[in-house]
Amino acid sequence: MTKFLTNTNDSERREKCLKAFANISLYDEEEYKLKLSDEGMIDILLVFLQNENDNSLEIRELCFTILSNLCKNCAKNKKIFRKKNGIELI
């Protein structure tokens, strides 16, 4: 699903895909959160946030939500987020 997300420029499809990721990111199991970050999800979300002219407010809000969920109770994802300069971005 991450490949589909990065290969589409259609805002509507991107938004629907991010909504699915937002639901997945709600699982409190660290295993699921780490799988998403291993798929490059943190990088993808940060790129979307940096390109705010290309992405609607709703897409950017979904990115923030997913990043927050992925980092919640997950020290490894917090470390990845910091290493990718996520704190400076927001």
C-alpha cells in the first residue's frame, strides 16, 4: 500500500490511502508500528508534509495523525522521527 501511496498524484486516492494508514496506525501493538516504519512510512509522511503546496490540508492533517500514532508508545519510531528531522519540520 505504501507503493500505491507514493505512485499516485491523485489527491482523492492519496487521502483515502492515508485514511487506511491512519486506522492501521491506531493499533497499539509496537509490532504494527514498526512494520509501517520499516516500509518507509515515516519518510513518506515527512515528504508529504514538506510539499504542502502539493497536498491539501486534510492530507497534511492525516500525515500528522499517522506520525503521532506511530510514535506513541514506540521509542524506536520516535528515534527514527528525530533522525529524519521530523521535529524541525513541525
